[in-house]
Amino acid sequence: MSHTHVHELNPEATPFLPSITSLPTLPDAALISTLDLLFEPSPELHALALPTLRTISFSSYPDLISTLRDELLAIANAVAVSAADPSVPQPEKENIKRPLHAILGSHPRLGEPKKETLSAQSKKEQAHLNAAGDSEEVKEQLRGLNKEYEERFPGLRYVVWVNGRPRSEIMADMRRRIERGDLRAEEREGIKAMCDIAADRAAKLLKSAQEAVEHSSA
């Protein structure tokens, strides 16, 4: 499946989460669209998650997200084990690491000025980080932190559940993680943040759907 085709299947104009019990019976296009609403579009995540969505019956979206988090953490553990094992050839280490880093690297940079590169969900989540009133100096500091983070952890993007926190707090967290310099910790922290974001998106989408039903029946 081409990357372009994936985006054609996921229009931003009509965000919708299908019934959790219907997932095993839905076509791949619908499952990919669902994943892209919860996470950021990523062919590597699609490849990981589709078999899980086909074979497991979930009771809720938090249950689904928790299962995917555990799968991602298991991959992160395999990456850590292979990285520490001198008997594993470097090309094999890279092959084990590549899918995880591609998934974590699919998230947009915080404060990304090119709004068209953001998913509809990310635009909402980052709205206050892209405030027009911020000075150019503050914006430049954030751009610099993004660059420094990606140089410190090649292949990764800084991923955090913003959750309404001010830019200053987010930038302090970026600095802390850069100075910690622990790639394995970043992989795990990125997975946790990515799944926290997904759970928050699911809750908001389901709440909006419920409100729409209540409004239509009023």
C-alpha cells in the first residue's frame, strides 16, 4: 500500500471512531483510518497493529491502546537487548530498531510552523504552542530544541502529551530529556507519550460522537 493511498483513505474532515466491537470485521482501509485518528499516520504502525486488530476482540479503545503500547514496549525491549549484545551484527540491530523509530518519528515536531504538515488532531493539541503572540525568540528556542533533540537521538522525534501545559514547561522537559541522553529511555518514554495522546484523542472523539447523538435526538 502506497503512502499516498494511505492519506487518501483518511480524510481529516470527518473524524470518526467505529464501534470497538466492529473492528475485527472492518476492511483494512477503515482500520488504517481508525489508527490514524488515534496515532499519527505510520505504515510501520499499520503493519504492527492490523494483525492485532484482526485477532483480538477489545472491550474499549483504552484496552486497544494499552495492548498496542505493550506490543511497542516489547519491541523496545528487543531493541535494547540487541543493542547491548555484541554478537548481534550492526545491520541486524538496525533492522530491529528501524520500525520502532519510524513509528516514534511519525509525530510532528512541537511548534511546527507548517500547519499543513500536521494532522487535524495535532493541530488542536498544539494550538497554544503555535500562538501568534509568541516572540520570534521563543519560537527560535523551540526550533533549536527540536534540532538539538533530533541530533541527540537520530531517527526520533520528541513526543509528549502536551495536555494543555504551557510552552515553558514543555521546553523544560525537552531540555531534561536531551541532557539525560538515554536513547533507551527515550524510546520507552516516547511510546508512553504516544499512547497517552491516543487515549486522549479516543476519549474526545467518543465524547463528540455521543454529544452529536444526544443533540440529534433532542
